[in-house]
Amino acid sequence: MKSTSQRWNKGLYLVSTPIGNLSDITFRAVEALKQADVILCEDTRMTRKLCGYYAVKTPLRAYHDHSTDEDRAKILALLQGGQRVALVSDAGTPMISDPGYKLVQHCVEAGITVIPVPGANAVLPALQLSALPTDRFYFGGFLPHKTKARCDVLGAVRDVDATLVFYETATRMKAALGDVVTALGNRHVAVVRELTKLYEETLRGRAAEVITMIEGGHVLKGECVLVIAGTVDGAATGTAAQDQADAPQMLQKALANMSLKDAVALVTQTSGLPKKEVYRMALDLQGGEKRWRARGGCMSSAARKSVVTAHKRGVRAEWLAVTYLVLRGYKLVERRYKCKGGEIDLVMRKGATWVFVEVKYRQNEADAAASVTKTTQHRIINAARHFLSQRPIVRQGGSGRDSVSSRLLGMIFGQKRRNTEEYLDGIAIRFDVIAITPYFMIRHIQNAFGVNL
């Protein structure tokens, strides 16, 4: 063999190889491959390309997940005979989500020297690109293929005080992100693909937002790195309000794979919301199906599917609207408030301002605004009048709690005023519309209509 400045002793060399760009390899790694008597690799075709690029003529031998104890015994015999053996993976650092640990374990037990030759890996670059905390991180390898197993793995690290890093294939990434929402909540994530290659890309945002990107036609290929905010990130586990907003999406996925009882139990544990509230949301999500059954199943399958889909879309839109408002300082007071002659989607409060919100899911903003007809406006105002007459309100600047007087209600709803925001006794009343379009783009229309029609 060619002499070098480094002394190449006998033993097992763990040689890191590029993860995409062939230039990402150290001089020492190339020399280690050349000085080895044999190179163990997962796929000889992949390693042969690398060896050809760097003119490495060392013989290749397969070593992978399916290698047996007998195969390892033959390798140990080579090492004990004084040969230098290099172990490589298809890409990156050996022993990181590959079968090399068994061989190293046997070498250590046999007293054979093991020498690392460090270099490229996918975990650290993905962590750098994620824009999430890097002082502590947990690497979980490849996520399981099945939903239940994935949720179990993710649930086990829910309270880990570090950024979470997993490997996942592009074809399963959407499902994996759905399980992140179910098991961990709508955390900030980064999906990194094609690291060091021509089409290197990072998708960042909350898990539900990245799902929307993928559903919108964003194409993922190959193997990806999924980085998830841990509890060290203030926005990772989120506030109770954020968990409340995420619960419908968690429930929708859970209901597709388990019974109502089990789905409610899982989401209650995951989100920290009261079981009664989660159960009510579950019934809402199943409401479209129940309506169809109440009609005796007389619709066609296409019509039935349309009703169920529209109902689920509406429920999800309402909770997205809640998320949007809560993150802007509003407090949810009531959802789907009903009375004789009226109904309100959301009743929100911000300081002394009471906001009655109509949520519309439509193809575009104009359609959403047009769908709030005069009849709809009357229905909302009637419900608002009833709600305020029953509700104790703390007046700004005062310490007492009193129900809104009939005189005040008359002043708010009895006068023919074009302005929709009425400041009376320190209380503000407003009627808003939140329009949600496909891909869940949100437009908040404040003072959408007059209080007296």
C-alpha cells in the first residue's frame, strides 16, 4: 500500500461519506478508504460511485440490515487476522440510523480497535436550517411506518426539553406531520429535504401550515429530516388557547383511526383541554354524518359526502378563526350561541369590547362577504341582544357586575346608527366577519355591518 504521513493501524474504521454533494468528504476519509483492505457498505452500487469519483480501488463487500451473525463472524476473522476494514453507510455517518452498531458491539467485545473518521451527516445541517433552538436536541432516528406506532413514539417525547429531530421519507411526511399535530400539538416544525444537493429546500412553520403547503401541491421527494420544536421553545407546546385551536385537527385524524371514546381520551390527554369540551368538538366533527342519518339516509352518496365535508370544513374554519383571534388578544366567551330567532358563531371579548363574529368558509373573500345576507345579519343581532341581556358584564372603571340593562340594550340596538361600534357605559359592541378561503387564508373584516337594519 501507498505510504502516508498517518499510521494506518489494523482495526475497524467508521468512515463518514457525503450525504449528497460528493465534495463533502474529508481528505482523511478518502485516504482511509484507499488504505483499507476491504470496504463494508450497505449498497455496493452507491459506494462504487463514490469510489469511482475518488479513484478508490479497494474491494467492496455488502453489510446491511439483513447481515447475519455468521457474516459478522467472517468480518471479525478478517480484523483478527490483521486487516484494516472500513465501514461506510450509503450516505453520512455510519452508526446513525444504520446497522453498524451490531458489528461495533462485536468488535468491542473481541477487543478489536474501532476508529471513527468523522464527517457529513444530515442531523446537524437540518438542525442549523430549522431556525429552532440548537443548544439541546433529541435525535429519534426514523419514525415508524404506522400511525399508532408513530403517535406512541412522538407521545413519549412530548415533554422532552429539547428540539426533536427525526428521519422520515417524503411519501410519509404528510401523515407524520398529522401525527405530530395529534401527539404533540401544532408545534413549529422544519422539513428539510435534498440536503447539500441542487434542490435543497426547507419548509418551516407550524405542523398544520406545512401540511397545507404539501396539500397545495408542494412536491417532496426522497428522504427528509423532520425537526420539531421541543418544550424549550416558548411556542412549541403552545398556550392553552393554541391547544384548543389545534384540537379539532387532532380529533379529525384520531377519529379516522379509532373509536370516539379513544379519540376523545387521546386528544384530552394531548391538548390538556377538559374532556367535556373535547367530546363536544368530536360530536361537532361527526355532525354532518348524524344529520344525514337523521334524514333517513335518503341522499345519494355524493350528496351525503358533500354535506359531511361542508360541515367538517365549517367546524374547522370556526376553530381556525378562534386561533386567529386568540393569538391577537381576544378571549373566547361562547361558541355557537343559539336562542330563539338567532345564532352567533363566536362571541369574543377583548378588554371592554364584545365582538360577535360570523365565520364563513368560501372560495374567495367576495363570496364570503356576500354570504352575510340581511337575514343572517338580523339573526346575529337578535342573538347578540339575547346574549347581552343574559350576561353579567363588568363595566370599565367600575367594580360591580350587572346584567346589561334594557335601557342600554335599547341604546345599542334601538338607534338607527351606521357605526357598528357603540361605546356606552365603557362597553364596546362590534359585529365582525372572518372569511376563510381554501388553504385557510384568513381575512378579518371588522365592523362588517350596522347594528340596526
